[in-house]
Amino acid sequence: GLCVYVSFCHSYFQSKNAFLSRSAGGNAFAASKLNDTVGWRSRAYINMDARTQTSWGTVQTVLSVAIRSRSGVFNNSGGFGAGGQNTANPQVYAAYIRFAGFTFGRADANFFFMPSKTWFTGYWGQSSNGAVQLAYTATFGGGFSATLALEDHNDSRQATRANRLAGAPGVVNPTRMPNIVANLRLDQGWGTAFLAGVFVRNSFVTSAGVPVSVSKNGWAVSGGLMFNLPALAKGDKLYLHAAFSNGAISHIMPPYLNGDRSDGRAMGGYMRNEENVTLFACGATVCAESVKGWSIGAVLTHFWTPTIHSNFAVSYVSLTPGSVSRATDWYTGGGLGKASAWATSANLVWSPTKGFDIGLEVHYRAVRQSLAGTGVVTPYGSAALSPLTVGTQKNPNVFLTKIRVQRTF
């Protein structure tokens, strides 16, 4: 099969100093006017699903490869400022073999529940590229199933990085063990119930003088419910989700608090709470503390007619760094503040024929963060503004619209 889509994005910033940066030699708020507010993205998928019957059951082989081209908002993945011209690159979304209950290769990650009904992700965990894994799924009667999986640690983006306070040496991120994921699932006529947990080993090796190994265990749990609502209209569904994490925040929210690495910067900036662990000097060694967080979300799908439907989504996430991080000056020491964000979105999609969607989507997002410390705000390309004070809050808000045309066949 082949899937092709083209999307256009435009965002409107309400905050003049929305972006908290870790680059350009210091911590600074970069003015929104210096960043892209428009972007284009075109992507083509090639999908293959081959199945062969054997005396031991079905052997399924799946491949999904995408080639994309993007510019502007969608292309700004390495820093602030203009995203530049169109760039094209391939991606592998799925490449696995499934046999006798086992899954080998890159498939959907086993922790996540919420669907991709809106074209920008809400504040819940997700993994569009899945995870390389070795998994076993046991299927029982009555729609009940259970999965136990070992997943590539590197597919949890925050798991391979650490925030470092002043005085903490540089680190490398060796993979010490895979993520351990388990879930329970119940599928019935009324809908679905889902419960999942994950254990993450965050490991870092410092390189200042004598190498020092630092490890910090992380974990997360999540639960979800999906209700079929045929009384409203055929195809209507309601999804509910909640998750809590201690040192595994990539499993309860998208990478970076305001969205993914490229889109998030177009949606009002991102917070410095994006890593699972903060490293800091404590005497002659290096210590670590985890970032904790929780998120909730809901999505309602409603069909106005058999060919016109909408999705309405709302989500909220709250992050709390450790006590040392919160007490460290963010400007000079790299400290983190408590942060929260919420998002609402709605779209209207027309499907004139099966597999062909034309839609318009609107988002509003808001971030609330409190930063400890004092420093001078220096937007890129501008003169320094007045110093910040202890307990400074930076609360960017943003409206965003997206038009998308997609054909799957």
C-alpha cells in the first residue's frame, strides 16, 4: 500500500519572549518573532504486510517506510530561528516479524494507548516510530490479552540524555539494559481497558578525570479507557488516559513539553524539564535526581455524517524536578523549574471516499513554568532586557492551525 499526505501549518504566538534556550552559550529567552511561524511537510509511506500460514500459525512480516520533505516550522529541529529550506530524509516506522505470539523488530511501543486522532500530539506519551523490541503477547478468552516486552532503550528519547547543573561533567550515554514493558488489555463490545508499566535504566558515564558511572532507575505507569458510543453516531468513540512517571517522562508526554522536537518550538517554546534525570556535582562524585510528572488526556471522535467527522482533544501535563534542580539558578547553574502545560484541539475532516481525508485543525496551547534564580533575558538579535528575579514565570501561549490532505490506498 501507499500513503501520501501534504500538510500546511501556521502558528500565532501570544508571548514575545516564548523560547527558553539551552544553546548559544547560555540560557536565554529567544523572541518568537525570530522563529518560523509557517511550515510545509509532504510525506509518502510505503506499507507492506505479508502473511504466510504454517502448521505453527501465521507468520506476519510488516514493513512501513516513509520519505518526507519539510520546511519552516517543521524543519526547525536543531535550534531556534529559521528552519531553512526543504530537506528530505527516509524513516522506518515498522519493520517486524510476528509469529506464535512473538514480535521481533520495530513495531508499536507497548506502553502507549492514546490514538493519533489529531495531527499534533496532545500531552500524553506516544511513539510514532514505535520501538525495536522482543515481545510476547498471550491471548486469553473474553478479549483479554497480556504483553511482556524488551524494548530498545534508545527509542525513549529522553532516556539517552541528562540535564547537567553547573559543575557536573560531560557524559556519554551507554545502553546498559533495555526497557522492560508490560501491559494488560481487555477488548469488549463496549470498548477497551488498558493498563501498562515500564522500567527504565538511565545510565551515564562521566569523562572528567577518572570516569564515574551514574545510574538512576526510572518507571512509569499508565491506564486508559476507550468507550464506543454508537448511541451518538456510528463510529463515535471516547478515549480517556492518565499516567504517572518517576524518571521516565518520555512515557507520559511527547519529547519536550510543548510538543515534538520540531513542532514544539513552533508551539510556544519548550521547557528545560525534558530529560529523565538531572546530574549535579556532590563532593568528589556525581549525583543524580529524577524528574517526576503526570499527565491526563481525553479525545472524543464524533461523526456528523458518514463522511464528515471531528476529533476534540484536551490534555494536561505537570512536571516536578528534584529539589536540587529547583533550588539551582536556571540562568547560571542550569536549574529546572516546576512546569505544567495544557492543550486543546479540534479538527474537521471530510472523507469523500475511503482512505481520502481533507481536514482543518486548530490548537491552543499554554505553558506555565516557574524558574528559580536571577539572570538577564537576552533575546537573540536584541539588546538585553531587565534581569529576571527569583520565582520568575514565563508563560507562553500559542494558537496553531494546520491543513492536511491525506490519501491511503
